[in-house]
Amino acid sequence: MNQLAFSFTAERPLRVLIACECSGVVRRAFDALGHDVWSVDKKPAEDRSNRHITGDVRDYLNDGWDLMAVMHPPCTRLCNSGVRWLDRPPKNPPADCTDEEAAIWPHLSEKEQLEMIWQHLRAGADLFSDCWNAPIERIAVENPVMHRHAKALIRNFEPQAQSVQPWHFGTDEDGPDNERKRTCLWLKGLPQLQRTGTLDGTTARSSVHHASPGENRATERSRFFPGMAAAMAAQWGGYALDQSQLAA
């Protein structure tokens, strides 16, 4: 077991890992139900929580978790909306380029630009694969609909188990959950989420798709929704707890 900079709390019922999230939305939902939950992301926690680890989640996959939810793995190269750039690179540097890559982008040949994009694709597929095949009994991975190249690169890939909308879990038309953003969930050892909201989708906003351009656009577009997070904590956490007690 990796020597972590923290120890699990015996009084808390489940050990839960929230991967690829720095906002703390899903982590706080599980924490509110008393679970021993930790988030890991390459960015520091926005809420400055002491239950967040800044680092690569793959360094912590073998540390005895009961449940892992991977909320925002890098998906720009994996999703259908970006497949067109795999054959012909965009004029401007892609949003997932590092500062160094963006600086050299205009000076690269088209072949070199395509190779950089495919490197990003392989890196995204590797992260998804490592999380999906982690030695954890119950896993949920959130991602948009994928193109065929991504599916071919992911080890033991399976079609997503479920597609949900934030408004499925909202009760207030003016609340943060009344949004239209298709969310695909790959589930292993977990049941599909059941709707908990009262909204019908007719008044749902599309704020995520109309987010203003800027350096924070990707972060704002990937931010999770509290109603859905609460449903995950209650339903998946409750199911995992029941299964753990039955196995005891």
C-alpha cells in the first residue's frame, strides 16, 4: 500500500475516492453522509479542504478504497465533439495544450500538430483505462460520448451504463441543477442513478454550452452539479455500504 500523507478514519463507514475533481462538489456530498472521502486532482482544492490531495490519482488507486468516482477526467480528445481534429488540426492551439505546446504550435507542421493531438488522445485514454481497471470493486467514471478511436484505446472498454441530465436531480427552476448537459456514466459494481428531482426539463438552461471563452472556460464547463452529487452519495454510497455489510 502506498504511504499516504493521511490515514483513514475507522469511524467512517466507507473509504471513497473522488478522482479528477478540484471543486469539492462530489467530495462534500459524500462527506455530508459521514464517509471517509478524499479527492485527488492535479489542481489544488478550490475550497482548501484538508481532504484533498494535489497529485496524480493513479498514485493512489491501490490504497484500499470501497468506491471510486472519477468525475472530470481529461476528455477533450476522447469525446465526439473533438473527433474532427484527429484528421485535420485546428488553426489555433487546442485548449488542452500546455503553455509550452501552445507556444510552438504555430511553428509545427500539420503532421507534427496531428501527432501532438494524438499524443493527447492516448494520454486521455490511458488515464481512463487506469481508472476503469483499478483494483476497486465499485467504480463510476463520468465522460462525454466517445468517438471510436478513444474506445479502441481504452482497455476493457464497455459501453456507458447510463446517460443523465443535471435537471433530473433538481427541484428548483432557478437552482444550479436546472441545466441541460448530457452526462455519461460508466459504472462497474454500482447501480444506475435514479432521478431525485421534480423538474421536467422544459425550463432547463444550457449555461455550460454557452460559457464565455477564456482560460477558465474548461473548468466552468466541467463543474459538477450539487443535486446529482447528492444523489451519487446517497445512492452509490448506500449501495456500497449495504454490500460491504453483507460481505462482512
